[in-house]
Amino acid sequence: MDMQRRKMTKSIIIFLVFFAIGTFLWLTKGNLFYLFNFTYIGLSVSIGAVLNSILSSEKKMWSRKITQLMIGVYLLGVLGFLGHENMQIEGFFFYLLLGSFTGPVIHYFIAKIFGTLLFGRAYCGWACWTIMITDFLPWMKPQKGRLKYWGIFRYLHFLGVLFLILILWMFFRVNDHEYISFILFKCLIIGNLTYYAIAIILATILKDNRAFCKYACPIPVLMKFGTPFSVWKIKIEKNKCTECRLCEKTCPMNIKLLVYMKSNKRIASTECIACQQCVNICPENAVQYTKGFDFEIKQYINYNHIKKSE
Ligand code: SF4
Ligand code: SF4
Ligand code: SF4
């Protein structure tokens, strides 16, 4: 009961933090939209947190999926398609180069850059509009270890987008804002349709809902800077753990949780998306989402060849 009350209090605090950010931006930038935007996102996260505290272990994943849908549909559908804001990485790069502190730049700074110092890659676990679709496919638990060198495509993708935006910025009509908005809006539509197609195809072929995150998405490249410092991380209590490995088998990102546990470390992997599947599955209640200050650069991931020799 005490635990449930603590979780409820946490949900209220989360809401108030988002509300405070919205109020601050509203008052400093003079635009009421910021208050609406952050209040809505705070509400979506808080609903997920409340559901997470009241649902049974088997149903807890729905708290995450509901928050993911609420935020994902809002970011892509309302801000992206209706508001014509390119919330993708190309929009972020472009407006950053223009020195324009608008929607995509604020979104990236809060959710994907500075936010990782607090919550790691929680955006990936709880808010991404690409994965809100593939998370409904039947391979939430990956069937195999990770493909070792395929992760390099994420870096190539990142560099490719950066290169294209630099070309656009240097050689095209950057002062013609209407023209640039038109190009970025086209990129948003084509980019998302392509992302969804690749994400679904990869998930189906590799039987892994998160295959797109592991091998194709450029966003983790940005997130990897702050995540090792993240205040909130997963921790396994060594004295409670029976080494049944259920948490490792359930981890959608193929993280070797027990290696961290055995070396008395929290899960500092830059691949952890704070989805809390490991917390929900542990029969001993040994896994918690804890706050603290630490740093670890080493990555412990289950790859195909490692899995075979285990
Ligand atoms: S890695 Fe990319 S696709 Fe996957 S959840 Fe994060 S932002 Fe979304
Ligand atoms: S599920 Fe719990 S008990 Fe089993 S290995 Fe993971 S932390 Fe240990
Ligand atoms: S370690 Fe736990 S929280 Fe992190 S990705 Fe794996 S299952 Fe999710």
C-alpha cells in the first residue's frame, strides 16, 4: 500500500514538473500553446504511471502502451501532420542550424538530449510514435540475440541525414521559410511512411518488435551521450536475485542484466529504454527503477554468437 501511495505521489510530481515547464515557456515565450503542450504530455505520462502502479504485473505493459499511444499520436498527428512541424531528426537539425528555437528543437533538447540525463532513453520506451505501432506486433520479447554489426546502420543513417540537411542549408533558399517548411513537411510524410514500412518489415523478418531501434533508427546516436549519466536507472538487488534469467529473456533490447548485477552496477547500458519489462517480470521483486548517480561506459548485450555458447 505504501509503495502504491509512493507511486501515486510520483505520478503527481511528474505531472507538476511538466506543468511547470509549460508555464515557464508560456510566460517566457508568450505563447499559451506551450502550457497546453506540456500539460498534455505530463498528463499522458502521469496516466501511464498511475496505471503502472495499479495494474497487475501481467497487465502493466498496457500502461506503457497507452502513454506511448497518447504521446505518439499527439507528436506525429497533431504537431506533425496538423501543425506542419517536422518533429523528426531532419527538422531538429535544420531549425537548429537556423538558430530557431521552435517545436522540433525544444522536443529534441527535452526528450532526447538533456532529458536523458534524468531518465535515460525513457522516450524510446514510453513515447515514440514509430514503436507505438510495432509494439503491437507479437515479438515484444526478441526471439534471438542481437545481430552484432547491424547497429552500425544507425550511425550511417544519422550521418546521412546530417549531411543532407547541411547541403539543404548551404545551397538552397534557407531564407524562404515557406519553401523550407514545405520541403520539411514532405520529408515528414515520406520519412514516416518509410520508417513504418522498414520497422514493420524488420520486425517481421527478425521476429523482434524493436529491430528498427537496434539497427536503423538514428535517434539513439544522440541519446547515447546522456544516457550513461542518467539519474534514473534499473537496478537488480543481488541478495534477492535467484538468477532465473527471466528478466534477460524478456528484455526487448537484449541487455545482459545479470552481468551488471554481478558487478554491483545499475543497468547503465545506453540500449536500455526504461520500459520496465524486467521490473514487471521478476518473480522475486528484485528489479527496481532507482535513482542515483553513477556512470558506466561498458555495454553488455546478448549477441547471437554469445547466446549460442551460453
Ligand atoms: S530508437 Fe528510434 S524508433 Fe526506437 S523508440 Fe527510440 S526513437 Fe523510436
Ligand atoms: S528475473 Fe529477477 S530473479 Fe530472475 S534473474 Fe532477473 S532479477 Fe534475478
Ligand atoms: S533492462 Fe529492463 S528496462 Fe531496460 S530495456 Fe531491458 S527490460 Fe527494459
